[in-house]
Amino acid sequence: MPTLHDVPEVAQLLAAVLTAEPVTHGALAVIPLLAPNLDDPDWLTLEEAGDHVRVTEVSEAGTVPFLKVVNEADQPLLLLDGEELVGAKQNRILNTTVLVAAHAEVIIPVSCVEQGRWNEVRKDFESRSSVVQPSVRSEVLGKADQGRIWSGVAAATRAARAAAPTGSYQAVYESSEVRGHLDRTTRPLEIPVAGALGAAVFVGQSLAGVDAFHADTLFAREWPKLLRAYALDAYGATPGGWDEAAARTRVDGLLRGAARAVGTIRASAGAGRLFEFAIDNRRGAALLVEGQALHLAIL
């Protein structure tokens, strides 16, 4: 089985990354990840694609683990692991980051985040610019565990005291208390540090996760919804106990140690290949496209 060191796209990224001064607010601490920047590949996010992209069930009957994406735009479409799709027969999240080529149709792997509904509320899915929090998102990297995902969704709705009669994760984002928390928590952290192509995020003393992208401009476009997801894990958390030096050392060690992580390479649902690995009891995945590591996540 290959290690990350054997995957040159990821090895090059990890070797170049440096941690910058942390930015903190409340129980959240963001350590920007700096590296030599590459040109923005001009790929669309789901929000930017608008009516040029249509996500639907694979058939009239539908099937829980898969959805169909039709990209009619002139640019490729980037979908992130953990990104939520709302509508059709039940809300889903993506199991992996996927790049859908321009004017292409692909079948994407997804998991359910609305256990109590299987009836059509609309023909297609829409973006609410939401990603599930890392404690739920980590369950889809590698081999998705639907039971653990449902447990994570239930825990999240209880913690948010959200009204969720169908067990919908989206109810967490719609909770008035959570919306207030997100507004207060994320506003000071929304603008990435100049030149950052990713971030390691701590909730208190716990490392919630790491996301890094091909270019700083791509990270800047995806950061607001990722930040909101990380902030959900900080809901109700008590600030304090932050040790900047220890945190940066921990992130540096994780990134350097990742080069020895063992994993598997397989074809992606869209363009490129997917490298999935494990390190320090965490799951990781990297989408490899055209000789570059497009998106790296460690959760």
C-alpha cells in the first residue's frame, strides 16, 4: 500500500506548507497554512455554479448512496466532502471531494443526513452553503459509516436544541441560537490570512481538522462555509487552555508525519484520483487532479 510520500502531488504540498501566526476568537483558533501559491484554476464552487448545475436523484425511485450531477457550465465544478445538498427525497452530504468536468454528468457517492424522510419535496437539490461539522464530516472520509453519521447528526441536533422532526442536519444551521453563535464566532475569522491556502482549526485544545487547497484564491472562496462548519463544533465550548506554541508544533508534526501515512488510491467519481489514508487515529483524503493535490482534508 502506498504512503503519502509515494504520492508526489501530496508530498510536494506537505513539504512546502508552513504554519502562520494563529488567529483566535472565543473557543476557535485558526492556524493558517502558507505555501507557494499556484494560479486559481477557475473552477466553480456549488454556490457559484447556480442554474448551470443540476443535482438530482439518480432515478425516479432514487437510491440513498448516490446522486446525479449534471454540469452545464463552461468550467469544472468543485464539490467538497461533507458539503450538504438539500432537497429531493432526503438531504445528503458528499462522501468525497469531487471535480466534475465542464459539460459532464457524473454519479457521486453520498450519505444521508435526514433519516426520517423519503419523499420528494422538490425535483432537485440546492446548496445552502453548508458543510457538516468535522465531528460528522470525519465519518464520510474513507468508507462512510451511515450509522455513525446518523448518530452524529442526532447528537448535533440535540446539542443545538434544533427542531428536527425528520432528523435533518440542516435544522442545526436553521436553529436561531446556532445562527447567533455562528454570526458572533465566524465574523472575526472570515477573511483568510493573505497567502494562506488552508487552515488547521482548533476547538479549545482539540484539533478539529485541517483543510488545504491547490491555491489561496480557491481556499478563500471555500473558507466561509468550512469555517461555519468548524464553528459548529465550538458551539457551547468554553474558551481557554490555548497554547499557541504547542498547537503549532502539533500541526507541524501532523503534516510532516502525514508523509508516512499509509492509504489507498482509487479513481474519483469525477476527474482525477482519490488518495485516502489514516494518521494518528484520524482520517484523511486528497483529490489529485492534473499533477496537483486539489484538496487535502485531515479530520
